[in-house]
Amino acid sequence: MKQLLLLSAFLMSTCAFAQAPKGKATVGTGYGQKMDEKGAMPGAELYLMVAGGDTAFVKIKTKVLTSCASEGCWLTFFVNDSISAIAKMKDHAFFVPLDIQGKTVVMDGKAYMKTTSVKELKHLAEDAKKPQKDIDAITKPKKQIVYITNGVLVVRPD
């Protein structure tokens, strides 16, 4: 009986964790909270909203630069020519397809500035399957925009 309870608990816990969706990130497909493009502002405006240390609750439209190559649990996106940001899926409740890189998406969530530790930066580089020399080159923390998203909607294929 005890083994049955342990097996049951194990199966329930593995089902509770999100996994990268199967298939491709196609236009019109959403992940997490349902939404549309209406009211989405350009990602370029995000920096001005959080640079002073404020938190912004905002829907943005932006291009995905990279993503977690393991399970789709985070992505980086374009803010402007010198700034990118990282989006993390709220509560790890959903993930995005592994081929989302390069696509334009709409996301709804919370943005803020954070100093990301060397340890976390290296972990993210490993997730992105960066070469070891790139991972080893990470020696300083980085101040960056973090965006906790409730949902992601693919709106353009390129």
C-alpha cells in the first residue's frame, strides 16, 4: 500500500511540472494565459518604464532573441539595439516551444530591473547550450530587465 501511495505521489508530481510544448511555435498559437495583440506596446518602451527601479505591469510586442534550449522555460527578447531582457514563465506554469527564437511575440506580465548573479548567468548560458568558452567568460553580475510573463502569443513568424 505504501509503495502504491509513493508511486501515485510521484506520478502526480511529474505531471504538475510544465514541459516544452510539442510542435512548432506558429502564428496565432498562445502559451499560458490567453491574450491578443490589442494594447501591446513596443518592447523598446520597456526600458524607460523600469530604468529608475520601478515595476511595470505591461503587455509588450517584441522579437525573441534566444530561449532555453532544454525545456522552453525562459526566453530573451529585444528591447533596443543595446539592451535585451529575459522573460521567465510565471510560476513555471507553462513553457514555450524550443523553436520560438526569431519569432515576434506578445507577452503580458511584470517587468523590473535586477542584478543577475554570475551563477545564474552561467546557468542560463548552459540552458541556452552556449559554448563552454562563452560560459567561462561570464565573470561579473549583470543588471538586466526581468519580465515575468503570464502568457506568450506568437504573432509573426520571422
